[in-house]
Amino acid sequence: MTADAAASDTSPLRAPTIRTLNPAEWDTWYRALEIAFGGREEEPEERGLWRELSDVDRALAAWDGPAVVGGAGAFSFGMAVPGGAVLPTAGVTMVGVLPTHRRRGLLTALMSRQLDDIHERGEALAVLTASEPAIYGRYGYGLGTWRLSLTIPRGKVRVHSPGDAAVRLRLADPAESSPACERLYASRVPLRPGMLERRPGWERLPLLDAPGSRGGYSPLQCVLAQDRESGRLLGYARYAANVAWGPTDIPGGTVKVRDVEAESPQVYAALWSFLLDLDLTETVTIRSRPVDDPLLHLVSDPRRLEPRLSDSLFVRLVDVGAALRERGYAAPVEVVLDVTDEFCPWNTGRWKLHSGGPGKGASCERTAESAELALNVRTLGSAYLGGTTLAALAAAGRVTELRQGALAEASRAFASDIAPWLPHGF
């Protein structure tokens, strides 16, 4: 029976069973999850890439007889955390249940089983992006990063260069330039919490350009910024353009920027100057940038950027002790945290966190000492990458201070000077 047929199966309900997927079952599993997400079939190029990137041994399927009725997958990532370490992280993906099987506890069973599996693998962190953000808080995922989307009218803003850069811009084939771009991207990962290592195969994701998904835009374009003398790559941008003509033959196209990376402020400014000055276009858009993106401070009129804030990465501490030991802290801290965790009971209890500050390392062990801050694991996830302070979460009633001064001390230590950001979805 196909997943499509399962959606309309009227046979008596059986208790679904959950087990790890076999490789031969991947297409059936994936199609069932496409139905759970509305039914649109992905382009063959997209489906093929996700098939190759999938960790099939991490894919869980819920079966009602011979039919897949739900599932949850995970990728094996490395994610940058405050202090520059890159930690093994489970990238939770393709979580869904068919409409015929919702409201029966199946999603909770899948998420609980997945957390057990992640813990057994020794991964201290799990992350996801949410199609419906209201769902995942109850499973301990806290909103850890935000993203900015920008819509910029060409000709209405100027980019102020922080200084002259000895840089040459040239157009390049996206695939041919990919190895050099990936090396530059890799060098940027430890510098910003939330960025993901692109492990083998993932270098294809930024190049994904299925013709059926272009929506009238050009094939993917790439511009490189290189040192004038040595030719060394200093930055790059990938984009597509949709040139449109109005009724009076006035061009009104849009440039859709996919990603921009640069080694220096000067190179970043040069790339944006290029993107904002392409002929036959009047609007430049980009879907995801950090909330502290330099462009906000490089342009003549930031109001013209039309910034829009959206949720991005949700973070879950699967092993509280390991996760808190492995990240860096912006200030010295010694605090006893009373943590509650409904789905990972091994996290519940009091943990003593100690760090001497930047570069000093940290310890986090169970303790019988009196608690000084009380919070749940979801709140820890929101604060973990440093983009949301514990003080802000306390103002929302999500942290209880049990020792005067403990909140301010911990909030300073958990904060990050660099806003965390997820560079691409999964």
C-alpha cells in the first residue's frame, strides 16, 4: 500500500508501531511525510539530495500495518556554540503525522523515542526548525536563534564602505567555485554560535537549484570577491534574478540573495554594493541574516531595509551537564541550577555550573547544594546559544531567582557578543 492510499484507508485502527527505517523504505516514508506537510511533491533534484543526505539509521517511522503514518528523522551535525567549540548535534527533521492519525499521542511517542536515541548516541544537543513553533516547546525545545529577512529598494540606499578593499569582483560558475567558497564558509563557522558545519555532501545544499522550483528566477548566480594581488578568495554571494517589465516598459525585477559570506567588513560592503546595483532590478531580498548583521549599519537608511524578525532555530539540551560544560562563558559564573525536564528525566535535578570566564573552561556537575536559579530545559535551550538573555527570560516568568544576584551573574555569563544564527535550513 502506498502512503497516498494510507491517507484514505478506512480499515479498523491498529496501534501504530515505531521502528527505525530500512533503506528500501525511505521513499515510502518520505512521501508519507510530504502528505503530512500538505502533499506537495518535491522536485526530483530536491528529493534526490535529501535522500543522499539522510541518515537512514536515524529515521523513525510509525507504521499502521503496512502503511507509514508518521515519522521523525535526524541529521548528524556539528554546531558552533559560544566560545568557538563545534559540538555534535542532532538536527531533527521531517517530523510529521498523517491527518488520519493526529491527536492520538503518536507525535509524543516519536519525539520521546527520538530523544532517547539521541541520548544513547552521546549527543548533548538537538536542534530543529519548526513549521509550527507552538508544538515543540512541550518537548523541551526553546527558541534559540532569530533571523532577519530584508527587502531593499534598489537606488534608495547606499552602502558606506568601512574603507577601501583591494578586492576584485568576478562572476563565477557556482559549482566550480564551490570548493573555495566552502573553505571560506568553514572558517566562519566557529565565529558565530548556531552555524553548522557542512559535512561531506552538504556542500551541495547551497547549490540546489531545481528548475521547477525557481519561480521565474534565473539559474543560480555567484559573485566572488578576490584579493587583487594574490587572487585569494575573500568573500562570495549567491543569488538569482527575476527581471520583470512593467506596462510602460520600466524594469522592475527582483534579486533574491541566497547567501553572503566575507572575511572583512570591507569585502562584505563591496559584495552588497554589487547586489544593490544590478541592472534591470528594483528590489533586493534576502530571507535570512543574523539579527546583528553588519548591513544594518552599512546602509545610508536602515529603515529602507524593511527588516522582519522571525523565529529560526529551536535548541534542546539532551545532556544538560555535557552541554553546559562544553560551551564558553562571557564572564565568571558559579551558580546552582534547578532544572526540570519531563522527557529526559536524567536532566532533572540540581546542577552546579562553574566557569572562570572567557577561555577558562567550565564544569557542570550534579550537586546537593541549594538551588539558586530554577528553570526548565526549554528555557535553557532558549539561552544556550547566547542570543536571548536569562534576564529577559526571567522577565517573562521563565526563570525563578532563588539567590539574589544569581540571575544577573548567570545572564552575563550566558550572553554572546555575536548573535547566534542558523545559516541554512535542514
